[in-house]
Amino acid sequence: METNNTNKYINLEKKYGARDYSPIPVVLKKGKGVFMWDVDGKKYYDFLSAYSAVNQGHCHPRILREMKKQAGQLTLTSRAFHNNVLGKYMEIATQYFGFERLLPMNTGAEGVETAIKIARKWGYLKKGIPKDKAQIVVCTQNFHGRTTTVISFSSDANSKDYFGPHTPGFIEIEYNNLTLLEKTLKENKNITAFLVEPIQGEAGVNVPDEDFISKAKGICKKHNVLFIVDEIQTGMGRTGSLLAACGNCSCENKCERQKKTYVRPDILILGKALSGGFYPISAVLCDDEIMEVIQPGQHGSTFGGNPMASRIACIALEVLQEEKLMQNARRLGTIFREKINQYISESKVVIKVRGKGLLNAIIINDDTKDKKLAWDICIVLKEKGLLAKPTHGNIIRFAPPLVITEKQINECIQIICDTLRQFEPTN
């Protein structure tokens, strides 16, 4: 139940803020590990993880300690000067993910915009596409951010209507359709890149066929088209591998790039958990043959690559590996889907569970126009101490921090199932 204290903070946002979000009515004050507390002291399991930005858990003590240390030394120089942390971060991240170059940015959308610019210029200088004719293939139901260019190729009318004129240069095809991808690349020689999410998170954890990513990469290579993978939400262990494009590799140390299941993109976009949830950090990685098209003055950011961000990212990567969060996500994700499937076998309110690792979603049986049932379920989940939020009306995404334990996830599964039972038809 909302208290006067909760209403006070919510009303402040309503009075002074833009109406660009419709949050679950809870006001949070503190976070630690898999938990958050509201302004009245009530404790919740976090099952959204700030859209997978806090894979390492809220306020991870090691990242916090290093952030405080760096904050007392140097936070920002701009890229007008070198700093003593950026180069080390670039070295660690490029070796970690297996690329030669890194371009640092701040937000995920900035990372996507950066990849688009790199791909377009590569198309002109390396592929020989006529000036201003480069096109990029994207997928239906994509979500890559909310900048003007990105919304121009969004499938969501709510994201793009009345924000035009839209940026040209994009071709939309059906997600998980290799035949259409092959046909599109074959028929258009001005295509410079294919931009894709290995799992569509915002679309409701839409998981493609197991061979989609690997075969898409092969098709791109055949037609001399850059394969750009947006792992802003799916990367950093969320799906049980370092990257979702890793397929089912074992990741016992870090990503075992020798495994046949690994699909190496030409351009990799990272964000969110690259910061452990402490700071806006994103990055675009690729090899020198591609990155060299960007020269001084052609792209950058005042905050991108600042000492604070660089130090945080280094530690966030170390935590991911040393605490074996990828393995934990893979193991507990299997438990989650198995137990939810057991519930679904006798349910009329839940149609399906889908996902990979600890990025999962349930599809609610709701064909009404307003699709309010999933929202109502999330409100009851909140009352029972678990925070989640619907997407696309009748889909509820479940993505806890990767530090969650087996005991905790079993407790959360019980909360979810108990809540769903309240909405099952009685006749």
C-alpha cells in the first residue's frame, strides 16, 4: 500500500518532471545485492536490475570502494588530454572481449549511434558505397535506444510518432528470418551493416532460433556487410555467457572464444552492466581495419572515457569473472524456467516462459485491448516484495542481479507463483 511518504515523492515527480515514464508506484531509497528498500523501509527483491545494468548487484562493495578512491583523485579531463586510467581500461576490455580497438561512450544509445557512424563511414571508404547511399538493415521489434536516429528505425509507433522527420538509411526486416536477410543483402549492394540484438530484451525477451546469430554472421560475411551486435542488455553475463552471441559456451574462465558456439561480431556494442550500475558507461569494440575510419574530430564525447568511468569498468569486468556470475546466471536461469514451466503446465493465466540465463519473461494470457492484467500482477508482486515491470502490455520480464543465490531465486519463484495463483480463473 502506498504511504503518504511514498506519495510525497511521487507527487514531486508528477509536478516537476516530464511525463516520459510510467513507473511502478514504489519509491526506492537503498539497494544492496539483490535487494532494494523503499522510503518506508520495506525490502524488495529486484527482478529488473535497472534493465540489466546492475548485473553485479546493487552497490557492489568492491566497485564502490574503487569508485570512491578514483573520485578523490580525478574524475574528468575530457579527451582533450590523456588520463592514466583510460589506456588500461581499453587494454583490459579489448583483450577481455577479443577485439583490437575500443571507442568509449556513456549511454547505450550513444553506443548504437557510434556504431552506426562507424559502419556508414566504413561502407563509403572500404566497401565503396556511393556517398550518402549507405543503408543498415535492422529488425522488427528492435529496441536500440531513443535518440532521433534510433527511433527512426523503431517498430514502436509510440516511440517515433510526431518525432519526425525521421532519419533515412535503414531497412527493416523480420527478426529471426534468415531467408529475408539473405534476400535483402543480395538485392541491395549499398547495405553496409546488419544491426541486431542476439535476444530482443525490450520486445519481451524474444529469443531467436539457436542458429540465427551464427548464420546471420555468415550471410553478412558472404555479402561484405558488417555484423553489428547490440549486447547492451544481453551482455556481461546476463544470459549465462559473457555475451549472448557466445551461444552455450562454458565460460568457466571468461568467454572461451575458441568454442564453436561463439559468434564474433564485426562491431560489438556494450553498456549498462559495464558500469555495474554505478555510472553511465558504454563502449563500441571492433578491429583496427574498421575503427581506423574514425579520425580526430569526427566522433567523441566530453565524458566518454573519463577516469571515473574507466576505473569502474575495469573493476566491473573483474567482478563478473571472479565471482563466476556467468555460470550462476546459466545455472539459476535453468532452474527458473523449469519451475515456471511446471506452474504453466496447470495455468490458464500464463501462456509461456522464455529466456536464457537470468533474462526471462512470462507471457500473460490477456487479449483485452488495454492489456492491464500484467500490470496488476506486477502491483501484487510489489506488495509481496518483488519488483518487476510489464513490457509490450502482456509480458513480464524477470531479470534479477546475477549475484542472486539458489535459495533466493527459489523464494522468488514461490512469490511469483503465489501471485499468479491469485489471478487464475476460479471456474
